[in-house]
Amino acid sequence: MTSIVQPTASSPSNWEDLNLSAQPSPDQLDNIKAQLDLILLALEAIANLSSEAMLQAATDLKLESMISDRVSLWRLRQSSPLRKGQGGRKKLDVDEARALTLIICHLAKQHSELIRRAVALLEQLTEQNREPHQAALLGNYLDAFHNTYQERMEEGEKASTDSLTNLALKLLIDLLFYGNPQGVRRLWLTLLDRSLPTVPN
């Protein structure tokens, strides 16, 4: 089975790129939910995004039927298994995952110049053997990411500063690619690939 909702004339242009060879298992969907929420967290942190900006992206992409208001957006993000609390949690379906994928790439494209500047700074500091937080843009991003992760995630207060920094910087570099013309397909394939169970050697 592929999409539950068949694309229509008003569907976003990249919707047909988000194909499935088989319906994801519940565990795979849990993994996809967690990945999508973390990527959105990174976008929030680097671009100081509000929920209104995400809702505007849904409107731009004609996805209001799935993400119509702040409550529906919160419920989708709260479905991540990494989140604190159970209140409002719902199961994310495949088409909602598609919608969040399109929104992420739309926002990454909107803020591509900022993301590109941040990644260029990271490369420069790495070459100079300097810490990322020594650049104001990266320091602000890392602080925002750390604070939001610790506030929202179940394991947030247990996570080490180094592990959160590494996660934040990896997500930042990923965002650079998701804002590209092929970003939607790249993110979708990454989500599916990372959601597959690992086979022990």
C-alpha cells in the first residue's frame, strides 16, 4: 500500500516524490516522527521560527487540511516518542509525515542563506580548530537547540552537552541539503533509510 490520500490537482508539486514501496511498521513510523520533530527543532533554533511560520508554510503548500492550526501542529509534533508527556499524543500517519517533510524543505529553502552561512562558519572554525560557539550565529543556535531539547524531550536533562552539540551540528548540515531543489526527495529517503531496523553483524 502506498499513500492513503491520493494526490489531487491541488496537491503540492513534490507530493508524488514521496513514494513508499511498503507501508511503514509502527516502529518505523515512530522513528520517522522522532526524526521530523528533531529537524523542525533545528529549524526553530537556527531561524528563530514560530509555530505561525510553520502554519504559514502549510498554507503556502496547500496542506491546511492536515495542519490547520497550532493545536494540530502541536499534536503532530507531540507524537514523537522522544517528547515529554503523553497528553495530546497521536499516531502520525504516512500522509502527515509527507506533509511535515514538505514543510521542512519549504522552510529550509526560505532560510537557505542563513543555513548556508552557519555551515560555512562551522567549516571555517573546524579548520581553525576552534569551538563552534565562538561564532555568535552558531553559539546562539546551539544555545537555542540545547535549551529547547532539554525542555521538551524525555531524555533532555540526561543528555550530555557534547552529544546535544553533535546532534545540533549534524542536523544543521542536513538542513543545508533539504533546502536544495532535490531536498524533498533527499529528506524522504533519509527518513525511510534511518527508520529501517539495523541488522546486527
